[in-house]
Amino acid sequence: MSTAQDPQQLRAEIEQTRADLGETVEALAAKTDVKARAKGAASDAAGKAKEKLDDARHIAADRLAPAREQVFVLKKRAAQEPAVRKSLPIVGVAALALTGAILVATSRRKR
């Protein structure tokens, strides 16, 4: 504090000190608010989990792209060749099994 004799300057210093003290009290109150801090931590954890899930989805989609392309090619050929139509259900089941295996392997690796 200063030794100023001007009452207006003293009032201004008092108001500034009150404002500083109010900010300090708010900061301390925020630190002691366990419920709000827990919610914040839970929100952060949920955000990280969503990011990991999105990453796993992208990895699975990237790994499935060749199988999808093969199914598309076989469907195109099946429309043109009757012999290929017979193998199409087998390829579909294989693609489904591959999808499941990739998703299981990806989810286990993330744990």
C-alpha cells in the first residue's frame, strides 16, 4: 500500500485489493469444489475414450477396405458370370468373419 493522502487514490487501492481478494477466493473455492473437479476429470476421460474409439473405427475401416473392394468386384463379376454367383455367399461370410476378427483384435490391443 502507498502512503498517499488522496482519498480517491486510497479508495481506488481498496477497490483493487477487494477485486484481487475476490479472485483469490474464487480460485480457492474452485480448487476445493471436489464434485466439479471430478466431473471435469470424468469429462476428460470420456473424451479420451471417444477419441480411442474413433481411432479404432478408422483402423478397422482401413483394414476392411480391401475386403469391401473384393466383394464389389465379385458382385460385378457375378452379374456377368453365373459361376461366380455361387461363390458370392462364401466371400460374404468370409468378409464378415474377417471384419469380426479385426474388430476383436483391435479392441484387445487397445486394452
